[in-house]
Amino acid sequence: MNAHYVSTSRSNPLFYIFSQLYDQTASINSEQQWEQCKEAAWLEFWQREGHEQLEQKWHKLHPDYTQEIDVATSEQQENWETLWQEHVSQLSAHFWHIFTCAFQNYENDLTNGLRKLDEVVDVNEDFADLNITQEIDSAESSESNDDGESYLTANDDPDVCDEEQQLRLLGLPTSFGTQLAQKKRKARPQLVSESDSDCDLNQFIMPKDEVLHTVQSGSIKKKKKRQKKTKIPESLRNNNAMLKYWFKRFSLFSLFDRGIRLDDESWFSVTPEKIAKQIALRLSCDIVVDAFCGCGGNAIQFAKTCRRVIAVDIDANKLAMAKHNAAIYGVADKIEFIHADFLQFASSTRLRADVVFLSPPWGGPNYQKSVFNIEEHLLPVGATQLMQYARRLSNNIGIYLPRSSSINQVVALSKVGQQCEVEHSYLDTRLVAITAYFGDVIKTQQQPQQDDEDQ
Ligand code: ADP
């Protein structure tokens, strides 16, 4: 089964989420379900980060824009606007290209996850091919993985972007298609009036109350130049398998350079920041328990969406790092760090939480070779037992699991007659992990619209 690998930036990869509800049968049986999932993911991407990505890249391309627009004549303003529209069309096509690759991977990954246990799956190791001699921050180069497959970069030709598919799915006008994406940027664009433009993509991607076709000059602060390069830890420098985690350190913690602390184990077990943020938004509540807090990737984000975070870990060193890291993000005072075995904690505490988040040990990065048995290979106990402990605190649960986890087993964790939601998280086109939600935190399914004729 072919997987599509497209990378944009190791520091700021695009993040796509594909999510579906399952009842007792873990199956996706209708074309409509796939299409709904795809459409929801694309819309969600735009609302969450699409516009921000557009602006960031715009200000990078035109660092003087903010000053120039203040003194621009009306003709120059129109030129800027045309340039912005072109920028929107081109980048949107790039994003769509990566998205469609991610979605194809999702179909494959889900098919793998639905296989019987112990069948070997074709899951490629992220950055397995990494050429360690390259510039650390240069993410815009073509790569190939150990299967000889090419990793496309975001600057590669987005030819495979299926325009017809886009239009069918989203009802978008043609200027958002491959044609525009292929066009080379002109030295200075021709003036077009808003009514001449057939691109109303902005209506789709911008929040409703924002002015259409304009760049928000003040909304993106220019990133300060990184003052000093943090040194690669000795343990990573001498270990090629681990070095890949160093390259994506800013996707793990955007404030990495402020002194984030990680031990060797945490480099591969910490939840990347964009995913942790998404989970924290989904599980936003009054009191959340982060049962296996580790070095704090999730707890930090929970502290931004919940009133109180109870962060539990059996390892005192990990807790100390988590506390230190939380202070860097300015949220340490919202987190209560508890040094305990979660199983004992859940059995003995009188605390009732609104939500429990479980990110149990997977046993290191070698989990992806076959369909991952969440009953046998999770630590400290199998998933069913772990859920029983968690349900002592709350019925609302999120569990973060290896990407190759058996979906049938995940769905079986739901209570009788209840649904669960499984979210596949992709950074660029790579599946990082899955998150399953149970209880009131699942997104309720939208009722399919009935045709008038049916009524
Ligand atoms: P992974 O296998 O996903 O890399 P880790 O081995 O880093 O995960 O484990 C995640 C965290 O869970 C670690 O910080 C570890 O100390 C913690 N942990 C392991 N067992 C327990 C437990 N019984 N109770 C609480 N925390 C635990």
C-alpha cells in the first residue's frame, strides 16, 4: 500500500485531524461517511490554522508589507490586494495537496487499524531517511524514506491536487485549483477589481466577520530571531535513531529554545504541541486529570483550557521536568503535580474529575510494526482495565494511543450502547497517533439532512 509523504516544515508542520464516530461495530461502510469526514477535516483545518498559516507566510515573503501598506497609494493598495489573493490561491492549493495525501494515508491507516491483531502493517518510520548532515532548520528539501519513496516537500508541484475533487467536495470556484497553483508569480500583478475575481475562497477560509481579501497586517507578530541555538543533547547527537526528534523539537514545544527539559524517553513519548493543543480544546473543562503526565506536553495545554489540572506521574524526575516546562509556558500555578502510581491514585482518591486524559506508556518507539494490541502491550495494564480505573474519576475520557492501535479494540472500550470517537492526527501527511474519546466529550453526530422529497 503506497503512503504519501509530504513535508512542509519540521518546526511548523500542517496539522490535519480526521475523526469518526463508532458504535459497537468499528466500520465505515458508506462513501458518504468518508466524504463527511474529509469535508469536516478540511473546514476544521482552515478554521484552526489555515488563515494563520497564510498570514505567517505572507509576512515572511513581504517583510516590509506592514510599513508599506500604511503609506500606499490606492493603486498600490489594489496591487497588494491582488498579490494577496494570488498568495491565498497558491498556498491554498499547496495545503489542499498535502491534505489530500494525508487523507489517502488516513484511508490506508484506518484500514490497517481495522485489521486483525498481529497482522503486519506497512507503517513507515517518520524521518527514517533523515540525512543528518543537512542544515538543521532546512525543511524544504526533497527526501526519500527507507523504502526509496520520495517525500514531496510543500514546494513541489502540487499537480496531483485533484481540482475536480476539490470542487465537488467544497463547491469552490476554479481559481482555487491547480492551474493557479502552477502559475509563476508575476513581477507585479494586473489590477483586478473584486467583482472581476472569481475567487471567493476567502469567504470560505476567513472568519465571517473579517474583511475579505485583506491581510491582517497587525495580527501576526514577527517572530523574534532565535537568540542562541540550543545545543543538541549528547544522547541525541550520538544516536541517529534519536536525532530525528531533535529536528522536530519546535513541533514538540514551540518554546523549546526557552529551556524546555526532556529526558531521553520523553523525546519520543511527548505529544507534539499542536496535537496536545487540539486535545486540550476537545477536553476543555473545570478539572482534568492527566494520568501519565510525563514531561508535561499535555498538562501545559490543559492548563490553558481547563481551570485546574491534576498531573500524575510515577516518576519524580519527569514531574520536575513537567513543572519546569510548565513554568516556561507560564502555567505552572494551574497544575497540581502528584507523584503517584495512577492506578493507586485512582483507587484511593476521593477526587471527582470532569475529564480524565490517559497517555499510557506504549513501550517506546518500536510499537508500529504490527497492529498494536492495546490490551496486551500498553503499560501498566491493558486498556480495558485502565479505563476501569479512569472511570472511577470520570466517565469522560480521552486516551492517546499508538497510531497502529487496533481500532476494534479501541471501539470495544465504549460502554454498552455508547459511541466512541476516534481522531487520527496527521502532522503534514504522517499519522502521529490516535486519540479516542468516550462519554460526553465526543462530538455528537450531525443528523443527515433529509431531502425534501423524502419528507
Ligand atoms: P511511551 O512508552 O509512550 O514513550 P513513557 O514510557 O514515556 O511513554 O510513559 C509515559 C509516562 O507515564 C512516563 O512519564 C512514566 O513515568 C509514566 N508512568 C508509567 N507508569 C505509570 C503509572 N503507573 N502511573 C503514573 N505514571 C506512570
